[in-house]
Amino acid sequence: MPASHTAQSQRIEDLANELNIEVSVLFSEEKHAVVLPALGRKSDLVYAPFSKEIAKALSSEGVCTCLYEDEREKHDLIRKSADIILPVILFLGNVAVTVGVTVIANWIYDRFLRGRKSTEPAIRIEIAEVDTETGIVSRHTIEGLASEVRGLLEKGLERSPGNAVSEGSCSCADAEIGNTSHTLDHSKASVSYQSAQESYKRGQTLLARGEENQAEEAFREALRLLQIAYLLDDRPPILMAEMHEVGREVQTIFSCPLEMRDGQYWNSCPAFLSHYAGGFSIGGIGTAVCSICGRSMLECDHVPGEVYKNVIARRTPGGLCTICAKEQCNHEDGATYDDVTAFGIMTDIDLDHIAYVSRPEDPLCTVTAVPISRAEIARQLPPEELAQFKFGKTRLFCTHCRVCDGQAKKEAVEFR
């Protein structure tokens, strides 16, 4: 999906009520921008990752910025997802927002795109511009791949919201199973893809020998390995099509019976499941403690990723060295070291939910099977087959790959 840019207007009081913060704290003659909490609770304020980094980046470029602050404690939002949620940034006046969006675009490039060796992350950011005379907020939500979000920010917020831009990608031949090929960025995905090739070729050889049972195992293993490569490589459409191609061959030669368990039919076909975007992620709040000074990273002066001198070595409660972040090393507790990179150490973690997100941090934490309801079965079976169907006793077969090429999900079941 290309990056999107949507906008809405609301009163500053409504924004404050939504985030459970005080309107009066937002306005200051000295400040040009305020980084807002993702959630304001009665007891504390919860900030999205990178809040302090963005505030410092803006201030260093002349947009005097602070984190919203009242008497409540500050905590960090924990979200184990490959999608990156950036904070809501409130700009006071048009001049601040004009300069600020350029600074944020440059920060995104430095943080997520410069010299990257892996798939770029998806980003969501909200920018709110306050008309200080009317108290009306123009609230912009921009989300998409890091390069696309950066591109939209560089164009400025005056552009028509709702438009979308997308930077194209390319692929080239370096491996193949069927008639398609794809270059893989993720090293583990490449290993899985190569193993899928080998398993597929083994299946062809076994099938030619008439060893159908072993051939079926090899083909289904190839399909499973293709699914792993597909998930690890950020779900490229070309691998989705390959899964359907192999799945079509498996379904044609061997058929694909649905599993019956817990009083329900289940479909666990990798090709079928490739249409279910997203996966599972834990979420909650915690406190990121600075490896340099031991204070909350939302309150100290150190920035993750920056290098500092005269840093005293110590051990975190989890046994990590604050100099190198390793459990086993030669750094001596109490000794002073230079050229030390700051990082955050999560403490007081309160994981309070599991969420279904578009891009889980672990790509393999995804849906492994989906139930096929009675209504779906009744909708898909022809009338003459439905008349003979007995739930739980009739054996159902998936024919998804026969009717789907991997572009748009098509459900299909039949029984024999």
C-alpha cells in the first residue's frame, strides 16, 4: 500500500480531552512545538518511542520543542511491532510547522533509511498545527513506508490530503521454483527460499519415481518454506504468487483436505493464509532507563545512538554491560570509557495486551489457521452438495489455489 496523508480539523480543547492533558500547558511564548503523550492516564503519561529524539532534533534546528509535562510520571509505550508509531507533534503556528516537517523528514532519513541493509519500516506520525488565534487544530496523519512518509513530509502539509505516493521497487532473477523469481533482502528468507527450491525439486523427482506419499511431503514442505520466506521478506506479492502456483500443483495432484478439530473445520494452507495480512504483538508500558546515567530516557539529556565520553561501566539489573550491552565482556565495573553509545534499558514493564497488528516485530507471529464457519460453507457449496453435507462428518477440501492466483482472496471448498 502507498503512503497516505489524511487531515482533519478540531478544537484544541477536544485534542486535549482526547489525550487527557491540560490545554494551558500547551501554550508557551518560549516554545514552538510540543511532543504530546500517546496516552494521558490519571497516574502517568505514556509517550511513543523516539519522542525525546524528535524533540531534540527539532530544538537543534531552531524549533524550540519540549515534551508535554505536568505532575504525572512519564512512561514509554511498548509495542512489539515492525510498524513504528511516532509521537503526535503539536506546532504553534505556520512557521514552526513549515520548518518542523522538514526537520522530521531529515530525521526519518537519518534514523531509518541512511545505509539501511534490511527492509525499511512502516511509519505512522501525527502532526497538529494550532492556529493560536482561533484555537483550531489542523491535524495530519501520515503513514506508509519510511521513504514514502519522508517524501510526503518534504512536499509539505499544504498538499491535498488523501493523495498517495509510492516509490517503486524492483526485483531480479536469482532463484526460482516455478516461472517466477525474486531477490530476497532478508538472509533467513533467502535460506528458507533455497530450501523450498530443494524440497520442490525433490518432490518432482519422487513423483517421477511413483513415490507419491514422499513426493506429497516434499511439495508441502516446499510450500511451508515458501511461506516462511514470504513472511520474513515482508510479504512480497511475487512470493505470494509462487505459493499459489505451488499450492495449485499440490491441490491438483494430491488434494487438500481441511482439518476438523474442536468441532470446527480449519484451513491452514500457506497460500490461503497469505491473504491474511498482519500478526500478533504484545503491548504495554514501561520505563526506558538510560545506559549512560541511569535516569529515565524521557527525562535525561542523553540520546540513544549518540556517542559519549567518560562513561562509567556498570551492570544493568538484567546483567548487561552499560558499555557494550553484552552479558559477557572485558569492561570493568566502575571503570571509565570513552566513545560509548547510549541505549535504553527497559524496566518496570507492564505488558497488558496482545494486539493484532499489520506488521509484528516477529514476522512469523502470524495466523496459522483460520476456521471455516457453517455460513461460509453454505455460501460456497453448490446446492446439490449442500443438501448432502453433514457438519463434522462430511470431509471438506480446499480448492482455493485452483481459483486464486494470489492477487485477491477467493475462498473455495468442496467435498467428495
